[in-house]
Amino acid sequence: MIEMKKQVTPGETPAQITVSMIDQDLKDGVSKTDMAVKYGIKAWEVDEMFKHPFLKGRRPSRKKALSFSFVDDTTPTQFPSSMEDVTEEIDPNQVTLEQAIDEAIETVEEVKTQMQETQDAVVELLSPTEETPEETLLKIANSNPVTFTEPQENDELEMDDDTFEL
């Protein structure tokens, strides 16, 4: 427990001053000047003690004593004793962590399958074939014969009017 700052009485310089003693003085609100008086040492010696890594930058606690006794008379907040008490307050549309993980796994599997199908299609398109380009063209030409018809007299020919006269 932290004690409130008291009047410091001058004392004899102890043979040994420990970091924990200074730490307790800081917790009790004793200032550097009061420590110099308490331990009977000079201010520069106190400054030297505060160069220690544990004490560097530390300040005394600034607790003020109350003129009355302050008592907490409120009842502590009661937490539910089991999950059954909490389930009534849960949104029925709320997704559990397990459900969210399962949905994420399903989505990843679907994307993985789509990527594999796309990769297979690209490999098939880019892979070399056993027939030459000429054979491929002949194969296409034979499968879709193109027929040419002679123009009839009543057929009109459309021409682009890209010319102009001077």
C-alpha cells in the first residue's frame, strides 16, 4: 500500500542505500530534496543515485490524503455464470467463428478449382499440336465449306463513298 507523504526527519547516512529503498521512498511521495535530508547526504549524491536505469526519470507519487474515509458501497457487476444465460442475447443471424471459417474454406476451394480449370485451359491452348498449321486450315475449310454465288442483275452493289470530285 502506498503511504502518504510524511514530514521527513533528518537521519544518519546509512552505510548502504539500495534502489529498493529509493523506490519505496518515491512510492511514499518523498522528493529528492527530502531524500537528501532523510539520508543525510548532499543533493548531488541524490542526483547520482537517480542516474541508475531503474530510477532514471522517476518522480515521487503525488497522493493527497483525504480528510474523510471513502468507502465503496456499490455491488460488483455480476457476470453470467454459464453460456445459457448469454444465448438469449445473441442475434440469431450472427455467424459463429466456426461457420465463418467453414465458409472461407469453401470459397478458397471454389477459387482453387476455378484457377486449376483456367490453368488447364491455358495449357491446352498453348500446347503444341500434332498437326501443322496448313493441316489445321484444311481441316477447318473442309468442315465449313464456303459457297460463292454469282451476283444477280437485281443485286445492288454497295460501295463506300470515299472519293470526292474536284
